[in-house]
Amino acid sequence: MNESVHLSLGNKVVARGAQLIAMQVTGPNSRSDFHISPTEELFFQVKGEIEIQIVEFGPDLKRVIGGSERMIVLKEGESCVVKAH
């Protein structure tokens, strides 16, 4: 990462294309809601560690009772793709 890039607290769109939106999210950031996206999401952790809670939703976008729930922990330099839902 370019050291001259200033990471301010919050969320910022850094690039937008026909099939891609790149965001810079800095924190600390704690949320109890769930982001529902019709597209895959790529996470890359630049610094520190993040916990991403994944919960199964049905086609009606309601949380599936007894559905899959897991936590992904990304450490500095790691990445993962979360499938569309």
C-alpha cells in the first residue's frame, strides 16, 4: 500500500465500474446488521484484523431459522470472497 494514502475513519468509494465498486472502509467499525448483496464481495484486510459474520438468508431475504452462521476472521494481508445472497 502506498504510504501516502491517508486512511480516514469511515467508508469511501475509491473506484466504480460497470460491475465493480471498490470501497475503503476504515475503523474501528462494529455493526449488528447484515449487508445483503446480489453480487460477490471481496474483502482484503490491509491492517489489523476484522471479523465478518456470515448468516444464511432465504430467497425472501429473511434470516433462515436454524440456517448456517459462521464467522470469518481476516488478519493483515489476508483476503476472502463472500458469495452473493
